Amino acid sequence: MSAFFAMDGYAAFVWPAYALTFAGIAGLVILAIKRRKDAESRLKRLEAEEAGL
């Protein structure tokens, strides 16, 4: 098992690459969730303005 984590001496390159990839994907998911919430609130505001006309 320790040989797997050592990656034949390449662990210093492999694990940070996995970490950066995970961080990037997590950031994109968080950004997508935030933008969806913003779009939903904007839609509600626009619908309310239209109903008031």
C-alpha cells in the first residue's frame, strides 16, 4: 500500500496534481451553485416587476 502512495518516487508530482484538480473542480461547482442562486433571485425580481406593470 505504501508503494501505491509513493508512486515510484513521483508522489511529489502526482498528489499535488490531484489536489489542484480537485480544488479546481470544487471551485467550479461552488461557482455554478452561486450563479444559479443569483439567476433565480434575478428571475424572481424580474417576474415581480413584470407582474406589477
